[in-house]
Amino acid sequence: MAIDSSKWKDYSKIDPELEALLPHLPPIKSFADYSSAADLRQSTAEMLGQMVSSGVIKLADWAGFRKAELQIPTRDGSSIRAVVYGTESSAAETRGPLFVYFHGGGWTFGMPEYGETWAEKLVKELGFTVVSVGYRLAPEHVFPTAAHDGWNAVKWCAENASSIGADASKGFIVGGTSAGANVAIVAAHEAVDANLSPPVTGVVVSSACVCHHEAMPEAYKKHVTSWEEHKDGMILDRRGMNWFYDNYKPDPKSPLASPLLWSSHKKQPPTYLQVMGMDPMRDEALIYERVLHEEGVPTKLDVFPGIPHGGPDFLPMLSVAGKSLDGFKAGVEWIASQKA
């Protein structure tokens, strides 16, 4: 397969708006500098609280809509928490398509509420029902728990769509950010292999992790420069990524950790990807998009040059956050057009 990666390094030039903001930002330490996952979770919760109270993050207003918790059973007899967002009406004719979302956080932190920005856009503007899934986290639950929980959640949502106010026959998309994108891509492959009915009709991912750096196929290694270019990257550096791996303990060569290695991608549904130009995982996501395309999967790609991993989420004061959200909506609409 021919891949032209000659211009990928151009994506590394820092976004001018971000560059102007840098002197005004507090120091951002590596995830690897947290003493434990519990310390990271507490620190993240405090940071989010400060951003909400200062108005940097505006919470969604769900008045006139539905927001409810549910428990999804897992294969080992446990259950995972999820939040469902949708319209207040439960009438069959008003049920919209289904979107299952998986949050980011290095398989180590995060919660379903991280998906509210996407959910608000989907529910209020496109009529979706959104289920945001709280898969179990490391180090308490190591690989492949998150991958198994993701697939269990997608399968459960397919089987119970009507009871949560959705009609998956109108559209059934899975998606997520960062580690959540990894979980979503794995679940989409599991769904295809299992001939899930109704079928997943689209995948939407941002800042995706698709292949452990130790498992990158030899044929693609020459195209992967971002892992070295951004080893000291803002928000996510190499030490931080390895810290997440140390907690999650994935098998690098398992497709449940590195879905790029799945035996076939040919039957994957249309896939929309957002890639950040200063992300250590930039090139593996770009390779994955090319592999899908070569195997006949419709793809749509948006690259945000000069933006770090998870930038639209971690830096909501930048205009890229709005651009990412608009692109996300356009990506979902593009997926619907592929089905038509």
C-alpha cells in the first residue's frame, strides 16, 4: 500500500492562536508525574471544577430534554454506569438514531459526563439519542477490560435501543476521544465480526490511539515520526502515554489494544477521524485512515495543524474547540449521507 507521508511533519507547526496563549497558561505537567491514578482523577476533577466556575467550560442545559443514568451489564456479571441523553418523548415515531460514546482519559480516568459536549450537539441539533459509557478504568481493571466493556455496551445498546428512546435502524454510530476512540474502534470491529443487528453504521473518533508503538508493522514504521517529534508534547508526552500503558497493561500485539492490526477492516462502516497535528499519535491515526481507505471503507478526515492531543477538550478557550465540534457534526451528517 502506498502512503504519502511527506507533508505530515507540516502539521507540527504550532497553531498561532495556541502560541499566543502559551505565556498565559499555567504549567502543564506530564501525566507521568502523578503519583497514582487516584491522584490524577482528583486533580482532573478539581481542574474541571475550576474551568466550570470560571466560565471557560459552560455546562449543557438539558431543560426540555432527557438526561438519565443507566447500568449496562458486562460479561463478568458486573455492570458499568452510563448516561443517556435524548428527547423527552418516548413515542416510537420520534425516536432518533443512536450514538454510543466512549470518553478519553488513557483508560485510567474520565467519566460519562465527558461526552456532554458531543451529546448536546447530537441531541439538540440532529435528534440523536446518545449513550455515554463509563467503561471500567485501570489500574483497578487492566486490559482487556475496557475493550470488553466497550463491546458489551455497544451490543447491549443494539439490543435495547427502543427502551432507551433510540431507533438504531435510523443510524447507529460509535465514537470517542483518545483512549475512548480506541475502545470505539475495537467495538466497531467486534460488531462487524459478530454480524451485529442492527449494524453499526458509522465511527467517529478524535485523537485516536490505534496501534501501540511497540506493535507498529514494519511496513508503516517509516511513516511514523510524530512519536519522536512530539515525545515532549503538550498535554500528552511520551512519558505520559507510557504511564497510561503501565496502568492499563495492554498486550501491544492484540487487536483489542491495537485495532490497526485487525485481520481485516474491509467491512468497517464509514469512519470520520479528527487528528491533531502535534499529537504523538498523529501518524498512527493517519496511517489507519489510509488503511481503511485502501480496504474500501469510506473515510472523512480533518487534521488540525499545530494542536496537541485532545486539544479541543483540554483547551476549550481556543477556536479549534468550536471548529472541532462543527467538524464533528459535519462528520456525523456525512456518515448519514453514506447510508442514504
